[in-house]
Amino acid sequence: MENGIKRWHIFRLPGSLVSLKIPVAALLVLFGVIPMILCTQVLIGALRQSQTDARMVEVQNQCQILSSKMTRAGYLRGDARDGTMDSEIQAMADVYNGRIVVVNRDFRIVQDTFHIAERRFLVAEEVVRCFQGESSSKYNKEKHYFAQAVPIYDNTPVKGIEGVLVITASTEGIMTLMDAVYDKVLFMQLLMILILLLAAAAVVNILLRPFRELQKKLNQVAAGALDTDIRTKGYKEIREISHAVGNTISKLREVDQSRQEFVSNVSHELKTPITSIRVLADSLMGMEEVPVQLYREFMEDISDEIDREGKIIDDLLALVKMDKSEAEINLSQVDIVTLVKQILKRLRPIANRRKVELILESIRGVTADVDEMKLSLAISNLVENAIKYNSADGWVRVTVDADHKFFYIKVADSGIGIPEEEQDRIFERFYRVDKARSRQTGGSGLGLAITRRVVLMHKGAIRLSSKEGEGSTFTLRIPLNYIA
């Protein structure tokens, strides 16, 4: 259980990491604040421009009206200059907080509401263009004023241009008004940002609630409660994560259970030969004047049990060594057919004692990158099992074949077979189909587990085909070239 708990500590994030709340809340606020600020700037700019344009149109209309009055009154010819028109010009300049200058056709200023440039000449581009019949308008954004020039026609039938009315009007009032509006809008923006922050905090809490529930359940798992149901309602992603983690926990439970069974099986397997040795030894010590033949028989049994104990320990050490993640595999080019011949030659005396025929079928020559010692151990386990769990006058056929990517070793026998319901567990450590017969044959219960581990180390696969009472067939498929 300790290993399971340690593994699940990875789900506890270190305190130095940033909480998901911060980026989520920041994104929510940014997506609310940035568009709001941009819209405000655009609206204020558009409003300022529209107010300025409206003021310019208004001033231009008033200038047109004033120009018409001056034309009717013959203002520039001095027909009726009783001061009324001057007062009207001054009033208009005061209304728009500006300055009006009247220029005659000689470019001489005949009226200046500031009374500082009268009788002087004004030869400006706007004035020249106006005498040519073009009304002009110019706006200075930096100094916040605009200037307009409107022609003054004479009241003769010819309708020539008699002079030019030039007005310079300030937009400071509009700018002041816009600044006041902007200040109020800025206050509203700050208020909206505060509201967005509170809303973002609330939304983040709602969005992350399923994650907190999942974290709470994972903490329970980390504390050792592997039976905790971590299924969580919420988003599709949360359900997928909880499902994936649930599968991992199920595997963890299986591993933990397998570990417990393994420890139990190891204890039992190691204890059984020791118990037999003790019983035999106690029997010898309890008898007086033991016959030599009986003494020899007991000592042979004790020796067999010691060999069995050594075999179990050797297999355990081999399996543990291969289970390590950094387990070494010593690759070399090996003639597989020659290797199988050597294995069958070594096991033939055992087969002869049990009256089992060993047959080798080599369909084609095979050379592959393998660990010769480990692969030899795996094949030996399969062939030896096929001999041990066979019937008298039976046979064991080993077939070697290959294609362009893999080589195949098939070990078939005419033995007792394996029940279908037992086949899924046949590669488990210490698992035996017939426990009584397995102990009689001296097996450790680790041979197939070692074989499977060797095949996996070579990036291969092992498959079992068996029918009870009709024999079994194990097929190894291993790459010709080792895949790192």
C-alpha cells in the first residue's frame, strides 16, 4: 500500500505552482476589460469628432448667413455702416469664443473683432482660395481651433466676390466637455472592472468546482483509500479524466493485490520445502537405529527439497532482475535454429526418461538480434514444461520460422492441455493449473512468468492455444532486429 500512496502523491501540486484560478480569472477579466476600454476609446473619439464636425458645420452656416446679411447691407462698400453689422459680427465671435476678420478685395482687413489687425493686409492661402470661389475649412487638433473662410458677394447683378469673412473658432469647450465625459466614463470603467473581478472570482469558483471534487477524491486515494469512487459529475473533460484515473486506480489495486498475492505465494513456496525438510529430519531423529537404506532414502528426499528450494530462489532472483526498469539486455547476432537444437539436446535426457519424443522443424534459417542467455532460458522453460506435463509416449514439436520482420518459435505438445478458464492466468507468478502435479514435477511456478518477461524484453509477444486433454501450443513472435 505504501507504494500506491507514494505514486499518488504526484497529484498534489507543489505550493510554488500557480493556481488555475489566477489565469482563468485573468482571462475572464481581460476579455471583459480590454473590449470595454477599446469601445470606450472609440466611442469617445467618435463623439469628440462628431461634436467638432457639428460645431464646424454650425459655424459655417452662421457665417453663410452673416455673409448674406453683409452682402445685402453693402457692408464692404460702406453703404449703411451704422454699427449694427459690426455688433452682429462681434456677437457671433463672442458666441463661438473666436475671432472674425473681414478682408476686402485688396486683402486689407476692414474689421477685426480683436481690433488689433485692422487696416493691415491678410494674404493667406484660405483667403486667396476663397476669392477664387472656394470656401475652405482647416482644423488644428493640437491647438484645438478651426478656421473657416466664407466669400462675401456684392449686391450687384454681376455677383462678384467683394470680400472674405474669416472666422477662427475655438473647440476648447468641446474638449472640456469630452474630458468631463471621459472622467465619468473612466469612473464607470473602474466600477465595471471591480464588478468583473467579483464576477470572475465567482465564475472561477463555479468552473473549478468539479476539479476540486476530483482533487478531494484523489487525496482520499493518496491516503490509501483505493476503493474510493472518483467518478465526478461535470464537464466532459472532467468525466474523461476521472474515467482515465479510475482505470489507473483499478490497475493500481490489481498491482497491489498481485503484490500481496506474490508475497504470500513466495512465502508459501519457500516454506513448503523447508517444512518437508524439517519433517524428514524430525522423522530421522525420532527413529533409533535407522537402516542405511531408509536413511539414504530420507537424505535423498531432503536433497531434492533443497534443490527445489534453490530452484525457486534462482527463479525469483532471475525474475526480479528482469523486472527492473534498467534490466540489461545483451544483444548479439544469434542463429536461432542452432540455439533451439542446443536446448533440445540438453533436455533430451529428461524427455527420454519420460518417454517423450522431441521433434525440431526448421522451416528456414533464422538469425536475429537477441540476448542468447535470456532467450535460451525462455525456450527451455517452454520445452521443459511441455515434457513435464505430457503423457507417456507423447511428443513435443518445436517449430522455427520467420518472415521479413519477425521470427517465430512454436512449442506444441500432446500433453494434458490447459482449461480455457485458466489460460488468462497461466503467466502469473506461482500460478499453477494442477498444483499437486506441479509440485511433484518440481516446478517453481515461475517458468512461464520468466518466459513472458524475456519475450517482452525483446519487444515480442507470446500466445497460448490449448484445449484440455489435447495438448498446448505456445507461440513466440520476436523482431529479427531489436527495437529500442
